[in-house]
Amino acid sequence: MRYIKLALFLFCFTILPENVFAGNFLPEKCLPANILETLPADLNLAVNGFSYPIGKSEISAWLEGQSRLAYDKNYFSEIENNNFCKYEKSLVCRLSFSYKNQAHIKKRECLKIKDTALNSFLEDLARKSNKDPLDAKFKIENGKVVAFSLSALGTRLDTKKSADILKNYLADKNFSSSLELPIEKIQPEITSNSINDLGITSLIGEGKSNFAGSPKNRIFNIKVATDRFNGTLIKPGEEFSFVKILGEVDGEHGYLPELVIKHDKTEPEFGGGICQVSTTAFRAAIYSGLKITARRNHAYPVSYYNPQGMDATVYIPQPDLRFLNDTPKYILIETKIEGKELFFNFYGTADGRKVNIIGPKILEKNPDGSMKTILTQQILDANGNLIREDIFNSNYDSPNKYPHPGTENVLTEKPKDWSNKEWKNYKKAHGL
């Protein structure tokens, strides 16, 4: 035991000072204070084939200054730093750092990487460079399911590995002008070759509505919104959200201003007419026997949505139209417009359920146009037993409570390509 203690003593006081203290006590990866001067003017970060150049000012935001005491055998101080080992809080230092070395302690400036700042930069870069995977989209063609939009891999910046790469880059003395950062590939949920796994074998429900008499902007918006839903797949057990799939509604996303019911008035706004699409989707879900989880009727009866009681109003973010795919397989939505009729066809797997729709029935109708209706959806099993019954009550105010704007943009003469029925519906809708 005596020899072991002696060996440790000699080790600490002879070998360690030479190897540990010959340089300095600067922490690992502490960068030189002048590192920004040696970096290239621009550093190009390559992510998934794209280049994102950053300058020294952006890199400097990751760094912060730090002062440290360091041992340098070639440096002689006029003041002894006898608290050096206490400052370092190192047991090895206390055991091995001799008193005579106190005269060789100097203050050094260095730079330290701020992890929070670097991580914030990489998160921002990820938002710019990440790509969501694209699910394949399908349609019904000659009675068969075919892909009309292929799936594509998504990519995500690996921020953890990227942080290590950038730290090592700054610790290196041979600076290159470009770095490639790693990405992760993300598989889409629905691939182009998964047609046979979807279980889409039959038409399970259809919804339709008529928008005859609609002004040009309203027709245009209906077509734009309808295209958003064509080819949509709903997974088994998934809750469908009309607002989520619809996305942004403004001029940048292809919509024109048209009348919408908003608060206590009817006024022009981007996307007027979209409720024609949500109403038609609601009807398809009703006739498909799906569980409706969110639906609201319009504030007052609108002739485009006859029969009253089978409409569904939407407005981002609320109210929304939502329903549950409680069938055993996927549901494929097919949308189409024929003349002035809009169709939503739901294709999936027939599971034996039967759908009985009662109504809509008008419970109350008043001279001012207000009314109350009731619609009942009954779901029966293959043996005719009632599984579920949902009742949809609709309360409509008088249209007089929601005044329209001036009639300067309203047609006063029947267009040549309109039928008498279309013109009659238009005049009724615009109070002519």
C-alpha cells in the first residue's frame, strides 16, 4: 500500500504538471477570440440540395465572450495568482499544481457557443427547408381507383446532428466555404402503390346541391374550393375536418370576393360560396351513414341550399364541418361539377350498414322567413337493427336581420346563357 501511495504522489507531482498544465485551462471547445476574422465571408449551408448562405454577423449571434485564467510557462506575471486552483475548482489542480507556477498565470479571452442561439438558428432553418411528405391522391376512372397525384418523400433537417457539425466546424482551423447538413427522410402515409390496401370498392354515399343563379364570383369560388377536396382520403377512424383540408381562404389562394353571412349582415368577402361545398359534403356524409361530429346551419334560409335543414356553414376557424370515418377502410372523396350541380361522391367499403334519412321536415315557418327544421339520420345493421340515430335541428332567423349591401353589382337582366329557372332563382336569392 505504501508503494501505491508513493506512485500516486510521484504521478501527480511530476507527470500531470507537464501534460495537463503545459497548455492552459481553457475549457474544451472554447474558441479563439479572433475566430470571426478567419472565417470565410459567407458560409453556404447545403440542405437537401438547396443552399442557404449565412454571413459572419449571423455566426457571431451564436457566440459569447468568456474570460478564463490560463497557465502559460512562457508567461511571467508580476502578481502571483495564488487562488488559481480555487478558481478552477479542480482536485487534480490542487494535488499537482505547484506554488511556483502561480507566477505563470494569465488572463485569456475566448468565445463560447451559445447552444440556445445556435438551436434557435437551426429551428428557423428547418422551417425554411423542411418539406412535408405528399400522400398519393386517387380518383375513380372507369370504375377503378387510379392515382392522379403520386406520393413524394418528405425531408426534415436533423437539427441535433447539424448543431454538432457546426460546432466542430468552428473548432477546426481549416475553414471551408460550404457545409452540408444532414436531413431525415419522411415516408408519406399513403404511397402511390397502396391502391389495393385502401379497400375502396364501392360508392357508399352521394351528396349533391344546385347553385343555379349564382353570380360569377360565387361560381368561381365554388370551383376553387371543390378542387381542394377531390381525391382526399380519409383513414379509418379519422375525423374529417372541412376547414383543415380547405386551408387558407384569400386572394392569394385563388378566391374572389363574394357575399357571405358574417355577424349581423351579408357582405362581400373572399371565398363567398364555399358553403355550397361544405353543404354538399355534409349531405354525402349523411347519406354514407357516417357519424357527424360538428355541423351548424346557416343564420337564415338560403335558396341555394334547398331543402332547408340539409346545409352546413363553415368559416375559418369556426364553425367547422366534421365527421368520423367509422367504416373499416379508407374513404375516397370524388368531387365533380355538372352544369350547375355539385356532387360529392364517397367511395369505400360497404360494411352492411343501411342508412335511413327522415326529412328534413319544416317544424315552423314564419312570414318573415324564419323557420325551424328537423333532420333525422338512422343507421341500421345488416339485419335492420337500429345502431345509431342522430337528429339535426336547424333554427333559421329572418333574412331581414342580415341586410345585403347595395345592388350596384347585382344583375338586373337575365344573361343570354341562363335558363328561366336559373334567372328566377337568382332574383329570389338577391331579393329582386
